Amino acid sequence: MAKKADTGLKTWTKPATDSLIGGTAADLAKRRPDWIAANALLRQQLIVLKRQVKQPKLSPRDRGLLVLLASRVQDWRTALVMVKPDTLLKWHRQGIKLFWRHQ
């Protein structure tokens, strides 16, 4: 019985797709913007983790996407899995500096 429940839980919680766009599109039917953004934030972190073995190396695109998605999640600090909130804030500050440098 426990194995059946465990298998059912794994099946139920497994993402439908490993793609950020595909998973987000599937979430759009649910119409909860905050929930959709939180799922996208978590999904992007999982995508990056699946690419790496030990310590993930985030590209500038990955960092920017995590900052953008976190800005759409009300409780973003608890949604972060692979980076510290302070690290995300540092990336945000770097992005703001880069933006104003090119203005």
C-alpha cells in the first residue's frame, strides 16, 4: 500500500514537461498569476539543476530569468531552492547597474 501511495505521489508531483515554456503554458489554464510565476521560478531552477552534476553554473540568461520570475512571486524568498535570497538580490542590483550604464 505504501509503495502504491509513493508511486502515486511521484506521478502526481512530476512536472508534465521539462521545458519552461511548455510547463508555463500548461499552468496558464489555472489562471493564478502568482502561482504560475512561482511554478515557473521553481521549474527554471530544476532545469538548471538537471544540466549540472554538482554545483550548478548559471548563465547570465538563467540569472536574469530567475530575477524576473522572482519579481512576480509574492513570497519569492521561500520559493528559492538553489540560490540564497541575497544572491538573487545581488544579481538584481547588477542588472539595474547594467541597465543604467547603457542608458
